[in-house]
Amino acid sequence: MALVKKNELIEKAKSARTASQFLSVQSSAEKDQALHAIAVQLHTDRNIIIEANRLDQERAKQNQMTPSLLDRLMLNEARIDAMAAAVETLAKLPDPIGDTLDQWDRPNGLHIQKIRVPIGVIGMVYEARPNVTIDAACLCLKTGNAVYLRGSASALETNKALVSTIKRALRQTNIPEEAVQLLEDTRHETANQFFRLNGMIDVLIPRGSSRLIQTVIKQASIPVIETGAGNCHVYIDESANPEMATRIVLNAKTQRPSVCNAIETVIVSRKWFDQFGDSLIDALLTAGVSCHIDPSAADKFPQLPTASEEDWATEYLDKIIAVKLVDTLQEAIDHINRYGTKHSESIISEDPAHVAAFFKAVDASTLYHNASTRFTDGEQFGFGAEIGISTQKLHARGPMGLNALTSIKYLIEGNGQIRE
Amino acid sequence: MALVKKNELIEKAKSARTASQFLSVQSSAEKDQALHAIAVQLHTDRNIIIEANRLDQERAKQNQMTPSLLDRLMLNEARIDAMAAAVETLAKLPDPIGDTLDQWDRPNGLHIQKIRVPIGVIGMVYEARPNVTIDAACLCLKTGNAVYLRGSASALETNKALVSTIKRALRQTNIPEEAVQLLEDTRHETANQFFRLNGMIDVLIPRGSSRLIQTVIKQASIPVIETGAGNCHVYIDESANPEMATRIVLNAKTQRPSVCNAIETVIVSRKWFDQFGDSLIDALLTAGVSCHIDPSAADKFPQLPTASEEDWATEYLDKIIAVKLVDTLQEAIDHINRYGTKHSESIISEDPAHVAAFFKAVDASTLYHNASTRFTDGEQFGFGAEIGISTQKLHARGPMGLNALTSIKYLIEGNGQIRE
């Protein structure tokens, strides 16, 4: 059996590689037609998919999966329709492949052109979220990449059904069905081999818990795009408009506390806090947010738990906020650069010099002035689609749209040039 | 001792990180002044550096280092002057940091700006080439990055002297000397820890042998930019001008056989070969190149060794060439995509349709029409400086200039926007 499984791992990778070479030269029309076929097939296969999902759900309940994870795993007609609609939207986006990004002439007469090309084979590693199966496969197809999916064991039946649907659809088009592969062997040791298929997979994109992402980073020899962790802050400057500051903090904390671009700590200028702190804390408590208060203000708020060093480093992903007081802008910047995860950081201020200093010195993918951190998102940026939010600095940083799934190549025209 | 060494590894990384935050906000003028100071100090310290290099050379001779490696290790007055001149040239290049790469408005009034920023801390891993010490440190300083150098044990004295020179120079400027760190503990187990300093080093750039690069890729958990290996081809199409084809093949093979953008195999259309093959082989043999001939032409060239499967995959880095015959363009493309290392590939042809098909289907960083592959180089591209040639598809592909040492951040201006 082990031998068969090993064969699955490698054979599917090879098959994806071959398909990727074919896919890389297909026209936008061919790729968009494939996406349309997938959307239609999702409607056709709705009952088959829901039935497969029911098996996963039953097993998950037996394994005591938490209600929130069970909800993420669950597919119903409405969710499948939403998936199909997203695929149709994706088909309508412009195709970045083949775009000329730059071109120039050299003194020796060579003409250099830099164009956008697919990456090749993308390895997606994710948890029990079946929507990622369709999302990732379709984003990869749109950009001329083959995809090798490694989902969670707890969603295996659903993923098998979804990938069968994709393959049924592709068989009606010119895109080879081998362009989408699902690793059905979900053992951890096989995953560790998957992460080291250099030469067969060009990049790994892990999506899910911080634990999953760190495992991939530690184990992989293939390049990884790190996504995810968000210990984000709003800094309320001395000059901040109190109504705006409170509104933004509430939005950034409570509009959807479980996501990476929600904030975990509000950093407040002590002068501002002396005047408006009571009403900020009141507003947070009224909104059901538990406040962990800076030790220096603990006397003033004896009813609140005191924040510790650990709070500054914690991504609560819940209706909890840490409140940090600072005397200077520099102190706020230092706190963010020390504890932040370089995701999204906002300054609320009416002082242009402070905003400029914050924009210059804070090291994060996305910095805001007088706006909520919740806008760090491919759709909110206007990218039309998102494969994840990169928290690393190489290749892609911040929300990743279709361009993040592309590479470049140089095409050089000569008339006999040799190097002297 | 192990404890002390461990402290060196971590303390220098932390110190580089702190310096990188300071360095990231320095002006172009401050950084260029530091580069100028380094160039001047290299002249001042010439004798100290040569003396240190003499110690490394003596040890290397005792260890039976090969003459070509000894030559790479050796520093003399001329070579130090060349280093200093390169640093002055670098200082004069435009600074990419702070450039606005894109900006747009969203319907909700948010204004998004995408700007270029330093990466942070760059980890350079390299062999006994002391010029890399100065090159890498200065390219990193120019782009606002701190650098953590891990050179070879056999160049340790030279590297210590060069880094002391850099630090002496930086002390006269506003750039902190901690921005350039040299790991003096050159044990392999320490290198393996170095490769896994996530959060302290942002990217590793290995430069040197394929063995070194593969070790870093296998061991590292930090993102790596893969450089180096080049199994490159010239394809002579049926329609190729025979004089041009021969001239380009000779240049690509013999102008400098030991470098990655030299070719290893010439792929020839059988029709062209029937007419011009004899004179191509003659020209190569006359230039001192040993030809390993396609088995299908072995009868015609009984004096030549026959090429085997292994030849197609070999990067000779020497005056040896494999000659592969094909019946069709597609066969040539398939051969390159199978055996090539995605570095540089050239087609010699007078047929625009064949050129277009080659440009579309061959997967490599740089494709040429009627030119030698030897132009894949930062200087030849007009980048002014080069940190290496990337053979991977993420972040940077092909020759890497200053831009390859940068990341981006988004700056977003609002007036109270929250997400509904």
C-alpha cells in the first residue's frame, strides 16, 4: 500500500507538471471557457457534492469537531451556488498572462522585453475548507498554472467530489484535466514528502491556522508564500478625532474578530486617553469587547484585567482587545515593530508629520491613515480575486491577486549579437 | 565555547535586525555617502586586507585547494582597487527605495499607494570569493537592507578584514556599523542554524556551487532565492543563417565556458545539420571544444564520442558540448523543457513563426532570438549591478539588480472609512 501511495504522490506531480506546460500556452478564451464549464458543472453536480460532504460531516461530528470548524466544512446548495458565482466572476477578470511589463533597447541593439508568465505548478496546503478547493483550482487555471491540492483528511470526501466535478468540466474543454490534482493520501508523512517535491512543484501556498503555516515553513524545501498571522494595531495619536478614532477601533475589532486583518491591540497616546479614554473603553465594553488595560492605567480601571507582556504578542481572534498607552509616537512605532506581525497597522491622526513618520517607520504590508485595518483584502483593494494575504516580503506582500500567481520571463531579440 | 558561538549567531542577527530598522529610513544621500566611505577605506586598508588574505592563501595551499579556487580567493592591489571602483559605481546608481510603483482610488474614497521598501535583513551564503563580501554588503546597504554574511572558512581572515574595513568606514557615517555582520563561526552545524533564523533573517541568497545552493535549499526554513545552475542550449532552426548560427554557438560555448550562461548542448535541425553540420563541428573542434555527438549521427562522425542520456543533463562548465539532432521545432522545445535548468535558451532562425512558438513554449528566465546566451547578466541587461541570477520563478527571475533586494508596502489614506 505504501508503494501505491508513494506512486500517487509522484505520479500526480509529474502529471501536473506536464499539464502545466500545455496550460501555459493556452489562450485567455480557452481558460475562461474552462472556468465557465466548472461553474456549470458545480450546479449540475450539486447533490453529489452535498452527499459527499455529508459523509465528511458525519465523521467530523464523531471526531468531536468544534461547531465553528463544522460550519466551515459544511456545504449546502447556497454555498455551492456562491462558489459557482465566484468562478463566473473570476472568468470575467482580465488575464495577466502575456502582459508586457517593461521593454528597452541596449546599446548593442538587443531589444529586451519582460513579460508575465505562469509560475508552473502551485501546491496548495489547506484545512477543512472545501471552498479553497474550488477557489485555488480556478485561480490557478485562470493564470495558466496547474495546481496540486493537499487538503485536510476531514474534508477528503468533499474534496474528491469537487475535484471530480472540475475534471468532468475540463473534459468538455481544451484544458487537460490533469491540470488539477488532489493528493488523496492525507497522512502527515506523505505531506512532508509533498513539501519537498522540488522541481515538480514550484511554490507552496499554505492557507489555514498559524500551526499549519509554520509546519509547512519548517518542513518545506520548495519556496513557500507565508500567509496569515495578523497581530494588527490601531494607534490613536494625540491629535486624533475622538469620534473617528472610536468608530475605527470598534470596526477594526468587532466587525469580524476572527479574521487576520482585525486588530488585537489599540495603542493610545496618553494625552488623548486622559481626555477620551473613558468613552473609548465604554464604547468597547458596550460592544461586548473585553479590554485588557495597560498596567499604567490599571488603577483607573480596577474592574478590567491588566494586560501583560503576553497580551501584546497575542492574536486573540476574538472579542478581546489589549489597550496600550504611550507617551510618544516613537513608542507606538517601536511597540508595533516589536510585537506586530507586519500585516496591517493604522494611525488615527490629524497631524501630517506624525502620519508621515508612521508610514515611513512601521514595517508592515499595509499601513492606514484614518481608516480601519479591515480593508486589507484582495476584493477591497480592487484585485477582483484573492489567493491569500502574504505576510512575508518576497514575491508578494499583502493581499495577493492574480498577479501573485505569475512569474516573468525575458524575451530578447537580436540580429547575431555575441558577447565580446 | 558552543554557548559563546550560539550567542554570536543570535546576537549578530538581532543586531542586524535593529540596524535594518534604522537603515530602512535613511536617505539615499546617507547611504551613498556610506558607500563612498567604504570605497575610500578599502584603499586605506589595502595592506591590512592583503596581509589577511595571505594567511587564508597559505592555509588553502596547505589544504591542497585547486589553482582555480586559489585564484578566486586571492586579493591583490588591483583586485581591491576594482572592488572599490565597483562600490563607487554602485553609489552613483539611482536608489529604488521609496519609488511609487502604482497608486489608485477605491470607490469608498480610500487612496492606495504601492511603494518600494527594503526587505530587511539579507543572509548571504557563499564560498571562498572575497569580492562577494564587498559586493553583497554594498548592494544591501544601497537598498536599505542589513546583511548577515556567512562566507567560507577558507576565506575567514580575508572576510574579517573586509568587514572590519566596512565597519571602520561606517563609523564615519550615519549608517550603523551593525548593518553589516559576519558570522565568524563557520562550522556546518552553525550554518544549519543560520538557515533557520526565521524572523531574524528575511531571505537567504546562496552564491556558489550547485552543491552549496542545494544544501541551503534543503536545510533552510527562511525563504531562499535560488541562483546558479545553467544547462543552457542554442537551437539552430532549419532556417538559421549558417554563419550567424556558428558564430553564436562558438561564443556561447567558448567565450567563458565556466559560467552559468554558457551553453552545454547545441540542438540542431537535422535538415540544417545535413547541409552545415560538418562545418559547425569543424569550427567547434578548431576552437578546442570536444563534441559529444547525437547517436543518430555517430556513424558520420566516428572520431567523436557519442552523447548519452547523461550528456543531455550535464552542465559541463568546460570546453565540451553535446550535439543533439531533432526533426522538428517541437522536439527541440521538449528537449529543452525536459533537460534545461530554466536559465537561458536561444533560437537561431529566420522563421518568425518558429521564433514565436519557441518564445511561447520554452520555460526559462531568458529566451534569445539570434543572439548568444552570454548576455544573461545584470550589467548586460543595463541593471548597473547584479546580486546573482535567479533560476527560480518567485520574487525574482533572471539577472537580479537592485530591485530584487526590495519589497513593497501599501500606504492607504482615508478619512474615517470603516468596513460595512
